Amino acid sequence: MHLRDFQRQMADLYGERDAARGQARTFAWFVEECGELSRALFRGDHEDREREMADVLAWLASLAEQADVDLAAAAARYAEGCPRCGSLPCACAQDR
């Protein structure tokens, strides 16, 4: 599934409910899912990590929809390489 299609699917599935919840509460759910992903990364198995990655992506897509951001267009920022140095792989100093 393409990113744009995924964002549309999440909007079709949950868009009305998420819009009624609002950005602040949707962001809180997103952060909670990030916490669950953290636990899955360090204490879970592959299935746990895959499930939590999907949930984080779904909540990110919901936030993007509410903020009128096309995730596929946003992801294009990295299409040509690192947005800072332009290299692939990144050649920036390891300051992060």
C-alpha cells in the first residue's frame, strides 16, 4: 500500500471520529502509541513491533489528515537523500 493510499484509508476508517476528538487528543493517542512501540522494541517480539509500528503510522496519518498534511508529499523531503547535506547515505557530521 502506498503512503497516500494508507492516509486515505485511515481517513475513511476513522476520519470523522478523529476529527471530533481533535488534534490535541489525537496527538495524545499518538504519543501513547509511541510508548507502546517503545515497549515492543525493547521487550516484544517481531509481531508486537510490527503491530505497534502500524498503530503509530495510523495515528500519524490521522494527525496529518487533521493538519491538512499529505504524508506522501512530506516524505518527499527525503526522496533525494539527506535534506541537510543532500547525500545518500547522509554525510552530515554525527552531531545527532
